[in-house]
Amino acid sequence: MQHKIIPDVIGGQKLVVADDDATVREAARLMAENAVGAVMIIEGNTLVGIFTERDLATRVVAPGLDPDRVRLAEGMTRDPDTIRPDETARDALEKMQRCGYRHLPVVNVGTIVGMVSVRDLYRAVLCQLEEDLRELDAYVHGPGYGVAPTP
């Protein structure tokens, strides 16, 4: 069975969100407090962007901008790609690899339900591989393995 994004990969996750008028420093504090690498940017209840550790490094720190003055609206990735909660961990990993993402918002019919990271997905895929190996081992070494047939 393929692991679905919800509930298998990120079930019960706390949403980490900010408004686009928050500062980059506020977003960095949110990420640190919640031990996450990205914050979803919302207007009302609508996802309008994502701000990641990579955005912090490349759009704020590298050019020497002040994180207390730069607003998320200036530093975020607008209109990010998303994934549905019923898609599989493999689907998400393939999309992330193809597009170069490390974080992908999970949206269900316009409603934000979570964020999946490459680390979450690797854990889910590893779990799936372990399950597959156990099933294969049970099939190969199932009942009667190593027992000579009786005449």
C-alpha cells in the first residue's frame, strides 16, 4: 500500500503560517520555534506564498538585506505549487525532485492542511520499503519454507 500524504506522512500536523506583512525575522523565529524549514504565507485563509530557509539565505541574507525590515511579501515564493492530501509520498517526492523543492504545501480544495518536507517523505518512503521487504520475506519464506514435501 502506498503511503498517502494525510494521514500517513503528516497526520495531525500543526500549521505554521504568517501574514505577508510579517517581517523575515518574525518568520525565522516561527521556523525556529516550531523546528520547521518553511512557513506558509496566507491572506485570510488563502495560501499566497511560502517562505523557506533557502529564501532567507538567497533573498535576504546573501544580498545583505535587514531581516527586521524586509516583509515576507518581498522575500517569499509566490503562488507555490501544492500537493493534495490524497497523493502519495512517492508523488510528492517526484514533484519535489523534478522542481527542486524541499517543502510542499498540502492543500485540499483551497484549504491549507499542512506542509510536507523532503525529510517527512524520506521517512515515509523508508517505512514503505521496510513494509515491502517484510511482505516479500513472508512470501518467500512463508509457511513450509525449508520443509521437505511429504510423500
